Amino acid sequence: MRLRPRLRRVSSLRATFTLSFAAVAAVVTVLVGVLSYSAAARLVRVDQQTVFAGVVRDLQQQVRERARGPEDYASSDQGGPRGELMGSGPTDVQVLGPGGELVDEGSPALPVRPRDRDTADEAVAGRTVEHATVALGDDRYRVATVALGDGRGAVQVAQEFSDTEDLLRELQQRTVLLEAAVVVSAGLFGWWLARRMTRRLVRLAGAAEDVARTGRLSIQVPVTGRDEVGRLGRSFDRMLVRLAQSEEDQRRLVQDAGHELRTPLTSLRTNISLLRRIDEFPAPVREELVADLAQEARELTDLVNELVDLAAGQSSTEPVQRVALADIVEDVVAAARRRTGREVVARSHGDTTVAGRVGALQRAVSNLVENAAKFDRGWTGVIEVVVTGPDAGVSVTEAERPAGGDGEADSDRDGDGHGTVRVEVRDRGPGIADPDLIRVFDRFYRAPAARSLPGSGLGLSIVREVATAHGGEPFAFRRVGGGTVIGFTVGAGAGAGAVQKR
């Protein structure tokens, strides 16, 4: 039962293509056939009329140049005037005497009408009367009567054209049969071609319906050919891969979020249960309990907000626009100075204009600065935020990168100065251990040394999401002299395309 709608749609598509192909072939075939037949028939008829007109002219010329009597045309002499007329084409000759009297009957005998008798009595030689159609049984003739002059009689010449019309009718019938055969052949060929062309579409439609029916995104999509159908299949396959990846990311996000939410919620429940006995506790304990509740509530609020930011970043509807990344960094740095009281400076080199979402980029830079301020507690070093454009010449980063670098530093080196804008946040904090460098951008990951500090482990993962969505990538490495350099790149030219694809 479920296959019937699919078969109905497929049959409709094939039938439509077949009928369309047959209709086009029919119109072209009928048009060509009608034009060809009309042209051929016209040429044949005009040719016959031309021949008959030539016979009549020859006869008129004969009787005008020399006085001739009925006996001259009654003679069967091949060299006589009658022989000359019959030799110029398939012509029948009948001779009339004075008053239209029949002197030599033609084969077949031609009818003598009053106008023909009057012509036989004409005094002027060459006077002619023509009859366009004369029916003799089943045959039809053209007949012309030419006066011999001085009342001596007249000569009738006739040309049969019914045979030609029969031939043209047979040609017409054959043309119609040929057209019908061409239309049927075109329909069969159109059906075969439609079946061949829609075969892959049928398989692709089946795969799409299976996905819609079962909800499984791991269905194998048939991908063959390099034409539009093949491109459609590959695009559909890539879409399923992206959807499966998105579904997996959502599942992992829910699992990780659920795991991370359990700890503050359990602590909150424990402390809330103690509130029933708060009057039994001494004042210092009560103050500590309330402070713990406030701290846990703040951490829970921060965690929920970052989860919302992370989820919203994956489906953001914020418009893409051209923006100077250096201006965004200046705003973030100014806000960080007021909020943290730390010395935060911003520097920019070259053109930092990119195509991207302002809110997402601002969030990423803010997360980096807040991360540096949080882990640089007790240190007096300046937090530097450096923005480097692709036209800045020698990379500013290379002066800060340790010789030999680690994996993250080496992998990002190719991005310097090759059409990307680079944002770096440099601090003089305790730094990041080598095993943690490759995991700091994972969701909910917190280094062992940082687990006692507030935070959810989502700030840097949001940085990675923003960088990837803007055609760049995050990076982190140890800084010469202590501390960390952490940041991300943004595609300067392809940023808008990267964002739109996402």
C-alpha cells in the first residue's frame, strides 16, 4: 500500500515525459509531412499544367502559321501536325469539322459542347476554349478546343490528370502512415528514455521516503553519474551526513549537559535540604551555606547561559556583514577592563575586515579574554589581545611562538598571512599543560588544574564553533617566558561563504 503513491508519482512523471516527447514528435512530423506533401503535390500539378499549356500553345502556333484543315489532324502520320502534338506529351486529340461535326474521334471520345461547336465555326484561327475538368467515367481530363479558322473546324486536345491525383492520394496515405509510425516510435523511445532518466530519481525518491518514514539518517543514497541527478544525489547524501552529524552533536550536547548539570543540582538540593535546619547552625555556618547557594546558583546560571549560547550559535539567524574585527576587539577589551579591573590592551596589524556575525565574534573574543583573566589570577602581567590581518606582512605571532612549537602551533602556522584574520589573547598565567592543549576546545573539558575554579568548560568550545562557522579554526600554545597564547582565525575573503554554508 505504501508503494502505490510512489509508483503513481513515478508513473505520472514517466507518462508526462513520454506524452510530451510523443507530442513534440507528432507536431514536428505532421508539420514536416504536410509541408512536404503540399510542396510535392503542388510541383506535380504545376508541372502537368505547364505541359498541357505548352501543348495548347504549340497547337495555336500551328494553326496560326499555316492554314490547316480537319484532315491534317485526322491523319495518323507521325510526321504530321497531330504526331507533333501527341509527341510533346501524353495528349489525346479529337478533330471537329464545321459546325462541331465529329471528324476523328479521340481515345477516349471527348464530349463536344456548344462552346466547342461555336469555336469550330470561328473565323479566327487559334481562338481557344478551355475546360478545366471534364469527367469521363472514373477519369478526369483537362480539355482545350482550338479553332482552325474560317469555320473549317477545331482540334480538341485533352490531358488526363486523375492518375496523378490517385498517385498523390496514395502518397498522402503513405505519409499519414509514416507519421503515425514515427509518432508511435517516438512515444516508445520517449518511454524508454524517461524510464532510463527517472531510474536514479526513483531510487533517490525511495531513499528520501525511507528517511522520512524511518527517521534513520544512515540510509545508503544511490549516487551515480555526473549530471544534475548525480549532483542531486551527492548533495542529498552530504545533507544526510550533516544531519546525522548534527543529530550526534545534539545527542552528545544533551548527554554532556545532563552530566554537568547533575553536580550543581545535587549540591543545590543538598544545601536546600539543610535550609530547613538553618536556625540550628551557628552564624558562620549559615553565612557559608548562603554563600555556597549563591555561588552554585551563579555557576548554574552561567552553565545554562553558555548552553543556550552554544545551541543558538549552531542555528543563529544573525545576518552576515562586513565588520572590522579590530573594532570588536576594542569594545570587548574596554568592557573587560571595567569588569575585571585588569590591564587589558588591544593591538591590531593590517586590514582586519571580515564577513561574519558580529554577536558571535564578540562572544568568542569575550570568552577568550574572560578565560585569560580567570586563569591569570594573582599574576600581574598584562593581557594582550592582538588582531593580525592577512596584509600585515611578517606574522606577529611567530615572535611569540616557541621554537619547535607543539602540534597546535604547527598546525596553525599555515594560516598566517594567507587570507585569514588572526585573533590572539596572550597572558602570563600558569600556562596550559601539553596534554591539555589539544583538548581545551572540547565541550565541558576542564584541565585538572582548573577544576577548582569556577566555569563550565563551554567557553572555549563556543570559540571553536564560532571560528569553524567563519571559515577559520581555534589554536592554543605555550608562550615564550610563560603563559599561554590562545585564539582563533577567521577567513577574510571566504568568511561569508563559510557562514552561509553552515
